[in-house]
Amino acid sequence: MSAPPRDAIFISFRSADPGSYAAVYLDEVLVRMFGPDRVFRSSRSIEPGADFRRVLEEGLARACVVLVVIGKGWAQAAGSAGEPMLWRPDDWVRREIGESLRAGIHVVPVLLTDAKLPSAAELPPDLADLASRQSVHLRHRHIVNDTRHLLDRLGAVAPALAARHLAPDPGPSDVAASMPSALLRPENEVVPFAGRGGELAELTRWRDGPRALSVALVTGPAGQGKSRLAREFAARSARDGWVAGSLSGQVPVAEVARLGESGLKLLAVVDYAEGEIARIHEIVSVLLARRGAPAPARLLLLARTAGTWLDELLLFPGDEGAAVLDARTHLSLDGLTHDTAAEFRRAAAIFAARLGLPAPDEAAVGRRFARPDFATSARPLDVHAAALAFVLEDHGAGGAERDPVIRLLHHERLYWRRAAGTFSLPDPYPDRLAATVAAATLFGGDRADDLRRVVAALPTFHDEPRHVVDRYLRWTAELFPPGPDAVESAPSALRPDRLGEEHVARTLRRQPDLLAACLPVLWTPQVERALTVLGRAAPRHEEIGGHLRAVLRADLTRYGSLALAVALRLESPGPLADALAAEVDALGDAALARWLAAGVPAHLPVFAHLHATVARMALDAPGGDALIRARLRRGNAAREAVRGRYAAALAEAIEAVRALRTLAGAGPEHWAELALALAILADCLDGTGHPAEALQAVREAVHLQMAVVGPQILVPADPRDAPADPPAGGAAAAVAEAGRGVGGRSGRHERTLVVYLRLLVPRALAAGDAAEADAARVRIVQLLTIQRLRAADRAHARDLAAGGDAADEIRSNVESSFADFPDEPGPETTVTELADAARHLGVRAYVLDDVPVDGAGGRASVVVIETVVTGPWAVYRDADGWVVGLPRTGDDGEVVGVAGVIAVLGPVDTAPGELLRKLLFPT
């Protein structure tokens, strides 16, 4: 029989010692961190009637760390005969410590108030080594800081214990077990997971890939089931031998590093990734820095959208980390993958059983689905909320409100009022309870004091003593417990997010002065959270726009850039962007406008009003840096061209080119800036009926960008394998998107060059210059091939860029990776097989079903293959066989269709490897 894994903490203490209280305290803290099965304290862990000797020995056999609780006079504690108990051979404390020292287990002395570590002379010979062990303190007056230090020490001496940070969130307390929001929260898993078989299979293929470190991104709107999918995948991964779970924002990056060095296979989930960019960069950095041949590490990111925040994510300070993030796997979640009515029935039956209510009968369910005001939704949250409201409303006897989340909020608030009685809260009238929960949801805080300060500022607590505020905070923390890594943390928010956002919006409607009362006491992270929550709620509540303006008005100089950063990661940033535009315009600060203008994506229609406002203010002000003013003109041109206003765009583009040409004459540092302006100018000239001038402008843009990119390896290429049409979404939008961050790493310059070449091809063909068009196509395919080679072996990127024998060797290594794929035609290749083959080569690929295809007049299942240089390709089957087209993307960057056929890759029975060779390595 194999020995049990050493993955637990053993607390050694003497029950008769006055300091035994500390063992109880440590047990409570550690159980919250690690779970009861990984912490051994005899008084709790040994069941009545059990053989305590056997249980103690089993506890020691599982221990990787032994905490020896030492109070004042611990070594001198005497037995009934007056001799020191520690010197008795049968003393259990002595046996615990002695066996741990002999077994090489980490033994950590924990010194209580006024206690000292015994000297070797004070200890029996078999315990003498204890005197040389590094101790930690646990003192009355410093218990919070000492506890944190102890936890850090545990992670240092036993890195596997850092896995506590991937522990599941604590379940609801007894008080909150039947609260509607608790029944819907994904971490409580009230409704067993179902469906999503395809997504789980794709995540498993990503997890089990050959790379030491890789990243996956799952996107979908609120309530689509991202968190639940991630939890299910983490649970399955844990059963497959991975240390897996969610990584909260409170976890120090040093703990992630320890996990990475522990030799354990690691799967870490980061939720709300769009707001954790700097932290993701840190995590990737420490995982890349692991020594030797590390165990595989996987980082699973969850976000509502794959929008502009991804640009910032890819600005990683280092080529290797940028390559890891660039090669991410991307899954975009659709709605429920199984029958909505069946899921409603299943959830309703589970909720009824959980609440001890009668099971819904089929007739009642049928009547509910037949009602015209019952709008079923494919989002899991909406279906489950509707089912829970159906059960709570006596099988459909609720009001006329259609939105199930709003109906459920009514039941949630009723629950709060009943729970308030358990805590004997003074004056628990509804508005006071609502304000307290709204403050926790809207502002939060890293520590209890952060939220206490805000709650005390609420109008409903005006002149109330601190003990009243504290009782309400305890009530809130019982309903919404802090996360598992918290030692002394504020309550968490009302979740699911949709429920919290609706509660905040309705509370502000009834208590409009709440926000103004709290603003003076907020820290910057609390303001950022408020802007995020309000920004998410604003598209559904028009009046939230006024509250957003109030927040910004409090200190626009500090909060303006913060609001822009938040807007860039929202699903629907329009209301926040418009509020920011209004406040900047009202303030009239040209310097602030210039500062903001640099970060506003001018080519996205939802930001058009904000960009127009800040650009106008900055340009109307006298003076200013010439480069900044030229960029503003260029942004104006891109904004107007995207909207089809080419005449207005042309005037701005001409001014931008004139200014940047002057700057570029002084040196190459401005060539990329000028090339971008020329490409946008070409689009404007085309739009105003000047094709010859447009061709000349894009030629110059290509020439300048090629000089910026520098010499490249020339590989054989067939011009027929290159896309001939301009990038999807309009030339100005594609150019502006490719040029964001033009001062960044070389990959961005190459990607931008491909866009310019794709703009050149149709213009050269229209001018009758087929040779120039073919030359541009060859260069596109060459850039694609170079980038694929680099992605295949980043460790040799410098050798590859230099050319010669090293480059030939890398090219040979990449080509050999096709050996796993048969070249002979076989049964018809499926889209799943093609996507699997692409991922095997290290290429990002995913399948989209039922996608509209232009030209063919139909819909198809499409493999989106995202190359580093040219962006995504769409490969699908039609009557001619396997074909490749250009994806069409929406404002959020998600693929929404295919813009026709570029080339035919082969018949339907072409092997996956051959299809990929033709696409990625043309000859």
C-alpha cells in the first residue's frame, strides 16, 4: 500500500496549556483556508470513541507541516508527579514533535504572547533540534499581522500548501443558505452542471497540450455560464491530478510562484480578466521564470467580451510572455446548449426540493411557458432565475414583471428583512438594508475598515454610533461572506452580477443622495469598482448616466483616465463614454483632453462622441506638442472614415500627413506614425473618388512600414494563397486597429504591414498592375510564414530573424511537426479534426457553428484560425470543398460572419495536415 500524500497541517498543542485557545484559533483560520480535511487538531479531528493513538498517527502521516503551539512556560509544564511532561517517553506532545523531526517534516514553532523558544538544554535529546527551527509569533495585540505572516511562512516551507489559494469559495452560511442570490451563485452549485460537452472537450484538449505554459480565454455576456463552466472544468481537472481552481485577487503573486515551483500541474482561473491585466502579466512572468523542466501550468481567463482590453493584455513586457498570450485559445460561449424548457423544469424541481416547497407540476409549468409575458432566454442565469422565481411565486402566481432577475430581487430583499431579525439590527427598515447591501456591492473594500468608512457615511447611518454600523456589517458579511483568502476582509458583493447591478440601480433611484454622501470617503479602487458596476447597469437604466457624471465630477482630473480604462473593458461602454465626454467638455481642460485622447479608440463607433469631444478641445487650445496634434488629426480622420464621412475625414487626414511628414523627415522614429496616416489617407481618397492618389498613398505607407519592420527571411510563397480583399470591417477601422500602439513590439509592426499590403492589392488590381498585386500577396504569405516559424520556436526567434543555418533548422523542425498528420485522403475531414490539427501545431483555432457566409448565401460551421500576423482566417466546407475566407467581426472583435471565398484549399476528403500546410506553409 502506498503512503498517503503529505498535504496537511498538524497542530501540536497541550490541551492543559493556558495557551491552548491559540490552537482553536489557528484551526479556525486554517480550516477556512485549506478545508477541514487538510488541518488536523485532535479535539476536532478525533471522533468520540475513536482510537486516538491510531488517529494521531494517521494525522502525522499526512502532515507536510507541524505547527507546535508554545505558550509561556511550555517546556516546564509539570505532570501530576511534578516532573516536566515533555521529558516523559509516553508524552504525546513529545512523540508528535519527535516523530516529525525524524521524518523530516517541516516543524514550525508558534510562540504565543510572552513565550520564548526553548533552548536545546531545556528539551529532551530527541527534541533538541526544535531549538534551531525558525519560529513565528502569534500575539494578542498583533494577531492579524502575525496570522498573515504565519500563512506566508507556511507557503514558503511547503509550496504545495499555496494551493489553498485555488480552494473553492466558502459556501453560504446557515443564515444565507436559502437566500435567492445564494441559490444562484455559481460557487454554490445548487443546480448540478449540465451540457457544455463541446466546450469542456475543447478546454481539455487545450489543458493537455504540449506547452509548459499556455493561456485560454472564455468570453460571454453576464449570466452566460462562464464561471460555472470554469468551476466544472477545474473540478474535472482536479480529478485528473491537477491543482485547479479560481485565483482570487487577494492572492500574492509570490504564492503563485511557489505553486509554479511545487512540481504540481497547475490550472488557475482568473475571473473578470478584463480588469486584471497587470496581475495577469505578473502571473505569466513568474510562471515563465520557473527553473528546469516545470510541470505544466495553465491560465484560464474569464471575461465578458474580447474587446479592446485585449490590446493592453498583449502589450506584455517581453517577447516570450507576449507569445504565450498571443497564442491563447479562445472560446466564445453561446447560450444553453440543451433544451431551455427542460432546463427550466430541472432547475425548478431542484430549487423546490432545496427550499422544502412542493414540486412544480407539469400543468403549471406549461401554463407559465404559454404566458405571453414569459420570455425564455438562452442564458443559464435567466433560465435559473425564472425557475427560482416560479417556485417562490407559488408556481407562477407572481406579478407582471417580465425580467426574472428583477422578480427575484424582490424575494431577495424580503429574505434580508427576515435575516435582519436574527441579528437584532436596530431600525432595520428596508431602505437601510438596501443601502448597506448597495454600498458593499458598489464600493466594496479590501478590508473591513474600507467598507465600514463608506457605510458610516450613508445618509441612513447619519450620527449612528460605530457599534450600529458594525452590526450591519456583520449582518452583510453573514449574507455575503468574504473570499477564502481573507483574514479580515469586507463582505463580498451581491451576486450574480446582474442581480447586484439591478439592486444598485433601484437603490439609487430611491436614495439619489447615497452616492454623493459616499464619494468623499472613497479610495481610488472603490471609485473604479463603482464606475464598473454603474457602467454595467447604465445600458438598462438611463438615469445611471447622471450618477456616472456625479462620480466623475467629484475629481475629473483623477477619475477621467480611470473611467476611460473601465469603459474600454465594458460590454456596452456607451453610457460611461458619453458621461466622460460631457464632464470633460464641461470642465474645459485642454491638457486633460489631450491626455485622454491618446487612449480613446477613435475607430470604434461607440467611442466616436468621446473622441470628437476630446480631440476638438485639444486642437482648439493653442500650442501643444506637434506629434500629439498630428495624432489627434489622424484619429479624427479614422473616426469620420469609419462612419462613411469621407469628405470630413479627408481634410483631417491631409493635415495629419503634412505634420507627420515634417516629423518623419527628422528621423525614422516617426515613420510608423506617418505610414498609418498615409494608409488612412488612402481610404479617404478612395471614398472621395480619387483612386490614383489613394494607390500612391498606400504604396508610400507600405514602403515606410517595410523600412520599420526591417529585413526578413524570404521564403517561397504563392501569391494565390494570400487574401486579396481589404481587411474586414472597413480599411480605416482595420488600419487604426492595427496601428494602436505602433511603438510596440515588432509583431505589431509586421501585423500592420500585412494590413497595408492587403489595402494595396485591390488598388493595384484596379489600376491594372497585376504584378504589383502579386508581389504584395507574396509578401503577405512570407510574413505569415515567418511569424508561424517564430511562434513554433520562440526560443530561437533571434536566430530565425538573422537567417542562415539556424533559420533553416527551425523551419525544418516546424515542417516536421506535420509528421503526425496523414497526407493520404481518407474519410471526409470535419471542422473539429481541422481545429485539433491546428492546435497541435501551436496555432489558435476554434469552431463556430451556423455562421453566415457572404456570397454563398448560406451558413456553415467554420474553423477560425487566428494567425499572429494577418489576424483570423475562416476555413469551411462548401460545394467546392474546403475553402478559406476572411472573417467579419463585430465592434467587440468577435467573429460574426465570413466575407466570401479567397481560395479553395482542397476537396472535402483532404487530410487536415495537408489543409494546414496549404494555408500556413504555401510553396
